[in-house]
Amino acid sequence: MNCLVLGGAGFIGSHIVDALLLRNHSVRVFDLPNISTRNLKQHIGTVEIMGGDFNNENDISLALEGIDVVVHLICTTLPGPSNENPAYDVESNVIGTLHLLEKALHKGVRKIIFASSGGTVYGIPLSLPIQETHQTNPLCSYGITKLAIEKYLALYHSLHKLDYVILRLANPYGERQKTDSVQGAIAVFLGKILRKQTITIWGDGSVARDYFFISDLVSAFIRVIESDTTSNIYNIGSGQAVSLNEILSVIQEVTGRNPVVEFTRGRELDVPANCLNINRAKEELEWHSQISLKQGIDRAWTWLQAYNKGQSD
């Protein structure tokens, strides 16, 4: 198939590009004009890389030319700061996606795979693990916009028969993830350990989330890209909640280093625990996460050390 990966130069996107090429699909990447193509350097000359503005209709129209399947990973905001400017969140993500859907109809796109947020669309869990049928009451603009895009995908399917699959992702981590971001606890912690810096944690470290390795995420995307699905929404994660303190303990075991940790006041947007029920994905996609937390952190740490050494050479 001809696949377009929106946000394909990033952490998640580049791994999906790797997998699609291994399975002999044709791949086009759309990302920011000034985005680093470091994650795609092994595919230069094989993958068509287009730089552009997601909110520019002409740029999106060109990117969709001849495409069968779209993997939509682009998001301009992060959960924490998204409440500071909800209007920008809607303008840059929801409106941009509506233009994408309109263009996709005219270009004959067959299916759109959307990366939603299992960590924010549900809000405060009434029970754990969270099923896809759980109520959706996001506590941040980021989650609201993800949910709005989900609803518009359903609307376009109802009105125009545009096929779609939504993957509500837990917290992926692994090779190529940024260590200097405000998102991605495992990568940030490993980066701090490598640089011998203090790790700052909001709250007492008991906040628990569902973490799963990048290769498991990629296999879920490949399943829904290549196959017809029974449902349109799937939770994708490990199915288990792990606290920040537990992560620190595993990191200490893997790295052999004692992290220096500073605990600060907790954030209102942080629900105490969140993990996803992945039974639907197990039953319908025959998918489940295979990499344990210790295995994943070990692989991420090995990659980070090698990458850092390469940067300093």
C-alpha cells in the first residue's frame, strides 16, 4: 500500500516507517519543514519526505496524492500546557484534521489510523483497567481535542464511508524518544541519569501510568493498517499501572546508578492511576504487549548510551 505517515520523522513515526518499509509498503513522510530527519537517515532516498504546514490545505493536499492509508500522529500540543491556550489547541489540531479529512475524501484515501490518548480522553477512571466503553471526561484541552477528532472520524465514516481506526495509546517509550521533553517519564529519567542530573517528580511518586515499549506500539499499528478490524477504537498499552517510584527502582537496577530525586507539589491534571484494558485488542487484533518494563528500559538505556557516545565522538 501507499502509506502517508503524518509526523513520520518523530519518535513514534520513524519506528512505524521502519516497519512499513520492512513489509514492502511505499512510504511518504509529512512533517515540519525544519524537522530533523535524523531518525530517518537510513531511509534517505527510499522514503519520500515532505516538509510542510499541517494546517495548510495545499500542503496536505499534495501529501495525500496517491495515498491509500494515512497514519495521523501529528499533534501540536502536550497535555500539561494545553489548558493554557485551548483555542490554539483546537485551531491547530481539530481544524487541521478536518481539512485533512476533506482532502482525504477527494483524494480517494481508503483508511485513516489516528493516534489518540488513552491517558487523557477518559479523565478520572471509575475503575481500572479502563475499557474502551468507559466514559470520556478529559481534564485537559489535549484530551478534549483528541476526543473531538475521534468524533469527527466517526462522523466522516457515517457520512462518507471513510474507514478509520483509533488507537488510544498509553505511554510508549523506547529508542529515539527525546530525553529533554516535559513528556515521557522513562526517557526523561534515563536522560537525567545519563547526565547525572536531578530528577524532578510532581507529587510523591505514587502516580501510576501504563507504559509500553515502542516495538509493541508499532506492531499494533501494523495490525490495523494491514487488516480490516471489527471495531474502530482500541486501547493499546501494557494493561498494567506502574508508579514513578517503581520506574525509578527498575532504572536503578538496569543502570546500576542511584538516581537523585526531588519531589515537588503534585499537579491537578495528574489522575492518581491510569491503565488500559487491552482485551479488545487481544481478542480482535490478536495483539498484546510483549516487552516487559525491565526489558524495555534496558533496551532504551543501551540505545541512549550508544547515541550519546555517537554524538560526542
